[in-house]
Amino acid sequence: MCVGVPGKILERDEYTAIVDVMGSRLKIGILLTPDVEVGDWVLVHAGKALQVIDEQFALESIEAWKLINELREQGVIDPTDR
């Protein structure tokens, strides 16, 4: 199973973009999303933007990731469990 994270496009050039992924700036490939614009949200996996997503989905996903991280820190979720 692949898990993607939401990222907001901050800058872009022809083939790459800088995205904000929960406070971290990453350089990603945008060959699969050539029409992406600054301000768009994308689903990021393995250093690539897989698809453009809407802001509501992005923000809901970020909240879910925050909850998962909280539960890991509390020991409720073991990151080694599969």
C-alpha cells in the first residue's frame, strides 16, 4: 500500500516544485501534474506529486496525520506494527 501526504505548492519550474508538507519544504517532481500552479495542493508520494487535491481533503488529511503522530508519541500506536 502506498501512502501519500498533502503538500502545498510554494514554487515551481518546468519539472519540479517546492512544496510545504506539514511545515517541511521539499523539492518534488511534477511530471504527473504538469498543470499544477503555486497555491495548489497535491498528494505527494516518493518525491512526486501524484495528483492535485482540493484544500478540504488536504487539511483533513493533515489533521489525520497529526492524530497518528500524537498516538505514536503516546505509545498507543506502535510504528513497527504492520
